[in-house]
Amino acid sequence: MPTWTLHRGDALTLLRALPDASASATITDPPYNSGGTTTTARTSDTARGKYVSGDAQHQLPDFDGDNRDQRSYTLWLTLILTECYRITERGGPLLVFTDFRQLPATSDALQAAGWTWRGIVPWHKPISRPFKGGFNRACEYILWATKGPVDAARNPVCLPGLYSASQPRGSKRHHITQKPDELMAELVKVCVPEGTVLDPFTGSGSTGVAALASGRSFIGIEQSAPIADTACTRLSAAVA
């Protein structure tokens, strides 16, 4: 029977208290610290202001930690992923979401943390913001890495290198940067069967819900109290 634990507080502080090799995989969606077209817009606006359309009808909670500049973001993410490396068992995978602006910083951070970078998995978003005079911003990216060699003997999956899925809408949307449930259900397959998935940026719990539904256990961390409450509700329902 899969189990779940959600720690509430700062990711870097709480990761340091978790035991070595206590997770089979790390799958996470950190704050991108991106958005906006200028440095001022990226560092002075709220996360909601950057990632939610002005005509959005929902009142989902904002979140902190999305105003770092490029150098501090790279350093901070390196520290986070260094702890995830320690906590993940040998051969375990890392999947970390990013956008086009932070892709170079994210790839630098995961390699500086000790992970072996294996590739980029594009996530195509059928519903995306138009860009007049150019191309729609219709993709985000999942960077794939491992702690040492790929452990194909324990988990001989052969997963697609490209996914297409729309973000949840209406009553199914619980977080302003929530990832699609069907996408997360696919991504957790990179973790060994009946293993444990770590997510230091749990948000509304989509990674954990997918892990639990697949028979895997889950360890999460979430800083925002109202968002953590939502995650707990969803995680509890996933094992009910």
C-alpha cells in the first residue's frame, strides 16, 4: 500500500533533514523565477501577475519564491538539487520542469549538483498564449537526469520523448502553475515500481497524486499553508 508524507515549510531547510537514499526518484516543478519580458517585470511582479492571464476568473492563491534574479536562481536551485541528489538512491532519476528562459540555468544547476544530464523532454501545451509577430509559447520542458548510470534493469520502461497535454481548467485547477494530471501519470513511470517519489515543490500535489495512483509512495514539501492544505486533501483522496 503506497504511503505519503507532506512536510510544510522551506524546501532547502526541510530537505536537509531527510535521510540519504530515502527516495527512488525526484520529480519536481520549482518556481521558474521567470515570466515577464524585462528584468523589472520578472523580479517585481507576483507569481500570479506573471503566470495568470488578466481575465482569469479564478482566485487561486499566489506563492512566494519567484523573484530571484538569474544568478541567485542558479545558485539556489543547485543547492536544492544537491540535497535531492543525496536523498535519491543510486541510479534514481530526476525530472525537473522549466521554461525556455530558465532552461540553461536549470541544466547548469542539475549538473553542478552532481546529476548526470540525460536529455530534455518537451511538454507541448495545446492551449497556449499567442505571440503576435512570432511563435506561440506552446512548450515547457522537463530536464531528465540520473544519479549515476540509468537503472534500466530495475525499471525497463521506454517512455516517449515528447508529451502533449493541456493544463487543468475550471474546478480541476487547484494551483496557478498546475501541471496536467495525465502528464504526471506518465512521468512517474520513470520511478521504479513501488518506489518513492520526492517532490520538494509539491504545490497542489499533482506529482504525489500520480505517484500514489500508480502504486508508488510520495514524500513532498510545500511552503504555502493554503496550498499545502489543498495538496493534503488531494493526496488523502488518492489513497481513499
